[in-house]
Amino acid sequence: MRPWGDADPVAQDFRAAFGLGTDDKSIGLLDIDGVNMVAIQALARRTQELHAKSAEVDSLKAELKRSLSRLEAVVHARGAKP
């Protein structure tokens, strides 16, 4: 068994999924290269979206930490009064 498993594309499945090629017996190199390029571009866009969401979450987390610190200060100040 190959280290990457048996995940080779099957020509019939490739043609059904992408409608490319002249028949369902072979996969043209340009066809598979084109599909790979579109997949890479989609992954790059998704990665950018995830980075933006991660930055937003980091910002919200920092805001929550500041709010928590203010609340803790108020609670501590009230608890310190006689």
C-alpha cells in the first residue's frame, strides 16, 4: 500500500464532478492542473477568512479581559470598604 493510501482520482468520478476531459477513461494533465489551481485559490481565500476571524476573536478576547479587570477592580474596591 502506498503511504498516501488509495486516494487516486478515478477518471469517471473526475468527469462527473468537474465535467472536464474528452472521455471518462483518462484525466488530462491540464484539466487536473486547473482543478488543483481552483482548489488552491479556494483554500487561500478560506485561510484569509479564518485569519480575519481569528483577529476578530483576539480583539474581542482582549476587550473581555479589560472588562473583567474593571469588574474585578469594582468588586475588590467594594469589598475593601468597611
